[in-house]
Amino acid sequence: MNSISTIPLTEEDRLYCFQLAAENMKTYFEQYRVIWDRQKFFDNIGEGRAALIYYHGERAGFYHWRIKSGSGYVSTIQIEEQFRGKGIGKHVLSLMEFLTKQEGLDAISLSVYPSNPAMRLYQSLGYRVINTRNDAYLMTKQL
């Protein structure tokens, strides 16, 4: 049995996702002076594919993926603190790369703040910085 699974997001799940993202990103939002907009979050998560992530049957977080500028785009991966370091992020990135290929696209990108430890994971999986935008790195990977 696979220890990591996903199920599509429902309307009822959106508040959980908003709260988890706000909690996980608070330090970065303060550091980079980002204004957290609840309505924009809800509008964005309605586009593309969003799903809850489960680890051994427990809700561990969520992800959001979409097509942006002709490539797959990792909008966000948010993992509850107690589930970090268990390979969930790597598994979800692999899933998003698969979704991107299914759409006939050959590249996937994401944005990350330079101080985010997840950047090491992205680099280890072949993502490379191609630009800086609003204090964040835009990273891409050819598939």
C-alpha cells in the first residue's frame, strides 16, 4: 500500500488549505512583505488541479498545480509540520511532473523564496533558477 495518496479538493476543503498556507508561509510573507489575500487565494486554487495529500491515511497537506505560460506550474505544496521530511514533497512533485507530461508539455516551473528550505529539494530534483520575480526565484525543469 502506498503511504501517500491524494484526493481532489472540495469546496469544504478550501478554508483548511487557506489556513495551512497562511500558517506555513507567514514567515516568508513577513520577511518579503507579501500581502496575503484570501479572495485571490480562493480564486487561484479554483484553477487547475488541487488535491488534499494524505500520509498513511492522515491529512498531511495539499497541493495546487496548473498550466501557466505554456508549462506546468507548481502553484503550491503545503505540508503540515509533523509530516515534513517524509518524502511527501518529492512524491507530489513527481505527480505534478506526470500531470505536466500528460498535458503534452515538456517543462514545469515554480516560484520559491530564497530562504525556503524546500529550494534544496527542488535543486536536487533538477529544477534550476531562471529568473527572480518579486523577491522569489522562478525555477524550471525540462521534462
